[in-house]
Amino acid sequence: MSTQDIANDLVALCKAGKFGEVGEKYWADDVLSVEAMPGDMAQIRGKEAARGKGEWWADAHEIHSSEVEGPYVNGDQFVVRFKMDLTQTASGERIKMDEVGLYTVKNGKIAEERFFYGE
């Protein structure tokens, strides 16, 4: 699959609310996932660790609505914008999240994902 094909399918899965399926389908075994935050989840490596981060995120948030924009492809990379209205389950705080994911594809798999947050 081309980077464009992977990007298009990733966006389609996310628009359908199938966020967890994206990683299972496209992460490389040694994927690097980088968040723009401090702490244990700031930088993780490996499909198993990325899966755990995704499960933690799903358990820690209730998503009320989401919008997915893109993909925007350039060579072996693409970006996707995520806008979500969610509640953090621990605090009960409802927030609007605006985030961009930058994905790098190597050998037909996502080798790296980096997330950037807006205000």
C-alpha cells in the first residue's frame, strides 16, 4: 500500500470511530509514538506499548463527538487533524481537544506518530 492509501484508510477508520483498529492494522512492530506532554506516555516504542497507551486513553476519556480532517500527504509522511469534544473521566472535566498527528510510513507500516496540540 502507498502512503496515500494508508492515510486514506486511517482517516476512514477514525471517522468511523474505529481508532483502535488503526494501530492494529498499520503500526510497525517497533513504532515510535510521541506525545507533546510530559510523563510516562510522552514517548513510547513498540506495538505493545502503543496498544497500552491507546487502551489507557480510551479508558480515561469519554468522547462525545469527533471530527477528522485530512489526510495531507507529502512523500512518506502525512498529517491528520483531530477535533474532539470529550470528558476526562478522572476529573469529569469536559474539554475540546484540537490535535494534529504526523505519521511516517516505512515498508507499508506506520513507523512513527507524533502528536501536536492546539489551544
